[in-house]
Amino acid sequence: MTKHPPRRYVSRIAQRIALYLAFAVVASPLLVAQTPAPPRTVRMQSKILGELRTLHINVPPNYRVAKQRYQVTYVLDGQVKPFFDLAVAAAGYSLTGDPRDFAMPPQIIVGIEQNNRGEDLARNDERFTRYVVEEVIPYIEREYRTLPYRTLIGHSLAGRFALLTLCRAPTIFPAIIAISPSVSDSSTFDTVQRCAQAQFASTPRVRQLALSAGDKEVRLREGTRRLFAFVHDSAPPNWRVRLVDGTGLGHTDTPFATIPVGLRFTQEPALWEMPTASADSMLNRLGDPSTILTAWLDVLSARVGYRVPPSCKWMEVIVRTRLARDGATAAIAAAQTMIDAYPEEIVGYGLLADAQIKRLNLAAARKVIGDALQMLERLEVFDEGARDAQRESLRSSLTALGRP
């Protein structure tokens, strides 16, 4: 089949370690530095489509040493590298300015190539939906550590396709980012409206919809604004909808303005972070932190439809609370739990070492720091200076503990 891709498109030891927490590092200069793995390209034979198809898959940094599971974002027109790269970059933007902020969680990004856009996304779109739902998603969830929260991104005809999954695969994608979707004709608009309306009463779980269209694409802008108004005015509270500003944008501009903003919208603190009062209680060490966190995760899990695991950030708060208030034994247990869940997060080793020092077990503390150095040898690197500084900090901490 002829291929027609579109071409325009972060105590003593813990404090020292935490100083460099935001940076990925590797270890001994005598070893070969680990670098981020490039996206993997997979060629799979589709039984549904009867032909060979291509996926591009990017896993978060340090996936190979981590144990956590990840949300997955699927990008239609995955052969368009700027679309794929934008989604990867946006999902990796985890900077926050306050401990109450919710950082963008790391995600697996899957680019789904179109062999022929008109065939896949219009004339043969029902079969292509089956390919995505019955072959692509099961493959990703079999081969990778995933969470059952999926986002679908599509532009133009692919934006229309993404919206029509509300009809054809209504439970598969809790979040949809439809960029300049082709919904200006009354038939398509009526179909999407009818399917969305059917979904309003079908589930209490959160559904998220980000829409955009540039003001230089008048017909698409009109249909997109009309769809936004309908969902905004008619949907129940469990639906969240956002219209991304398209001022000054044309059809080929909207993906670059929408993909980062749309992904951030799907991960806003308003949905994923605990209420301010609960967060303040955690941060100010009021009440039992494990009980507070579990109560919040119960609420969040009911909203999104799967058991949300505790984040590294709040597990760290629990360990620090145990260290300050509950004694060495409780702190050691909490720190070990944190390391088991997030072995790639070096701050956990520093906290465990502090807990062992509090117990006056210097040999155990030395071993923990040694484990941290070994983990550093396995981590991927971007900032070489930060890597060197963190390694030196760990070695200084080991020296301060003295030899056995």
C-alpha cells in the first residue's frame, strides 16, 4: 500500500542528596554513561487491517530500572515526528514551583502511523478503530508496565477520528485531545454530539476533552467552538473540557499550541492532586500521613476508575514525618517501601540512611549509600554537571560515615 504521510507537522545525608534530586545522573567516571534510550519502532502484522503497521514507542527515562506503571498517550499520525516529539517533551515536563503542585507524571508515548490517512481515518475508520483497540492497546499493555488511563491525540481528520471514539470505543480513552477536528459538517457534528450525550449518563468516572482550532481556519473553528459550548453547557460535573486558544493560528500551527497545553490540561492539579487542606496536613505533619494519603487515593481512584498508586512525592513526606516524629523503626519501614516502589529516586536511599543513623546502625547506613551509588551507575543522564555533583555528594556522605 502506498504511504502518504503528511509532512508539515529534581538530616544531613538526605539533604545533600535531595539538593540534586531534580537531575538524572549516572555513576563512576570509569563506567560508560547510560544515555536515554531512543524511541523504539515496532512493525506489527495487523490481522484486522491485513497488512504490516508501524508504532513508535517512547518510555520515560529510567524505565528499565523503575518499577512503577505509567499512563499511556497515543498519538495519531505517529509518522509525523514533530507531533510525537511534542508529546514526549510535554509528558516529560515535570517542573513544579511548590510541593502542593502536581507535576506532569511520566508517560509512555505511542505514535500510531497512518499508511493512508483518508483510508485509516475516514473511509476505513471503523476497522482502524478496531485495530487500535484490539491490537495496538493490548500489545502495549502486554509489553509495557501501564496504567489503565489512556489519552488519544489527533489533528484534523485524526481529531475527528479521536472524537468518534466516543461512539466506537467509549470506555477506552478517558482523555481526548482533538486538534482542529473536522466536525464542521452537520452530519459529523450531530454524530459526535449524540455520542457525547450518550456518554454523559453512562459513567461517573472523569472524562476529559481538550479542543482547539485556529482563528485562521474559520469553518473548523466554528464547529469546534460549537462542540466546546455543547459539552461545557450540557456535560455532568465528571466531564472536564478545555478550549485551547487558537488566536493567530492556522491549520498546521494548532498542534504545536495544543499538544503541550492539552496534555497539561489532562494532568491538572484540580483533578489529580489532593485538596489543599489535606496537603497542608501532610506537609505540616498533622495527623497520620498514611491515613490522609490513603483517604485521598480512595477518592481519586473512584474518580478515574483504577487504583491510583501513591506518588513518590507523598511517600517522601511520609518518610520524613516518620523520621521527625515516629522513630527509626517506622522511618526505616516507610523508606524501604518508598525505595521498593521508586528504586530510581535516589532521595529514598538518603532517607533510609538517615533512619539507619537514627537507629545508630552505621553499617546499614553505609550499605544504603553504597546501594545508591550502584543505582546511579544505572540511571540515564542528561545534565553531566549535576551527575558529577550528586556522585560527589554521595561519596562525601559515605566518607562522613567512616570506614567499617
